[in-house]
Amino acid sequence: MTTTVIASRHRRTLRLLPALGPSLDVDAVREVMARHGLEFVDSQETRRANELILASGLPPTSAMALAEDLRAIGLHVRVLDGTRFTRSRRVSSAYAWVAIAAIPGLGFCYLGVTSLMAALQYGAAAQVAPAITTIVMGAIPSLYALINYTALQRGGGANLRIGFDRARPVSETKLLSDQLSDLERVLPSHVAGPLLERARKLEAYARRDPDGQAAAELRALVDELNASADQEAVAEARALREEVLRARRALQETGGFS
């Protein structure tokens, strides 16, 4: 099963006030994605997008780890099964909220303008002030809806922008957290968690200075872990070979195998 990670700079502001939504912290997003072997596609479209696809085709465990790190920097993140997503239901829901505000606003404006025209036509001065008040009551939600509709449109509407690139090879430093992630199955979370966090920070640092001493030490550690894994695999293969040979001999002795 593969997944898609969809992120947004908007939290509640997407429905309530998208025009005043926070800006995207590009540096923080780029750093998080680099730790997971991805590259953020920086452009005006991705910076102001309502929602972005920041990963696609990841296994669930990798997607959840990425989502957790993106939430830690303030983004709203969803992890969905599948990869064929082009439009956002969350943004479509925001459009619905805009329409809910616009419909009564336009109704009040229409009623107010009609009343004002009638008052001016028939000289009913006492009806002018209530008509103007009705227009103002309708203008406020109508203006709110117009501003936020425009903001949603500028953010790409309900279309999901692609905000990641996998064209560059994943750095070998990514292998460290892959190796250490196995510890989560055998160690308590309070022990494995800090180790993984330190590994991710070291990976990010090594990517910034791939020729530095830290990166060299990291590669040495990965080599040691790989060598240890190879030794364990060899021992397991030898044990399996011994068991298979014993089974063959037992069958031959009973005449059940030739």
C-alpha cells in the first residue's frame, strides 16, 4: 500500500479567513523534507498554495513519519491511501463556507437596494435609513465572501499543487534512520525515539556539508550497521542451512526422501 501526504499552511484559517492565512515557512519545510529524502519545489505557486502534495507513493510508516515532522512546524497535514489525487475536498469545503456567507449577504443587499429605491421613488424619507442599514448588513458578509473567494482562487482553488521532487537521488545518509528504525521494534519508545531524532538531525547536517567530518563519521556508522546486518544474515543463513540438512537426513533415514 502506498500513500500521499497533503499539507497546508492553513489550519482553521482555510475555512474561516483564508485571506489572512499564515505564510509558508519554506526553510522549515525544506529542512523537514530533506530529512526524509525529498526536495521541496519552491515557487510562487507552492508558497501561496491552499494545499500541497509533499510526498506520493510512500509506504505508510514513512508517510506518517513525514507527516509528524511537518505538523511539528505548524502545517495541517493529511495522509491518504492512494496516489491519484488532483483536487482537495478540504478546499472545496472552504468554498462552501464562502458561499454560505455570500448567499444571505447578497440577499440583504438586494432587499436593501430595493427598499432604498422604493423609498426614494415615493419620497418615504423614514425608510431610507433602514434601507441603508440593510445594505450595510448585506455588504459585510458579501465583502467577506468576495475577499476570501479571491484568496482561495489565488491559492490555486481546489487543485492540489505538487510541492516535492524526487529527481535527485536520496542521500546515503538517509540510510542511518532507516537502520535505526528497526530499533523501534525491539527497544522501548523512550529509548529508540531519542536515537532516531538524533539520527535525523545528523542526516540533515550531513546533507548540508557532505564532505565534512560529521558526514564521514555518519557513513562509517552506516557501514558498521550494514556489516553487522550482513553478519546476522550470514549467521541466519548458516543456521537455516543446518536445519535443512538435518531435515533431509531425517527424511532419508525414514525412507521418505530420495
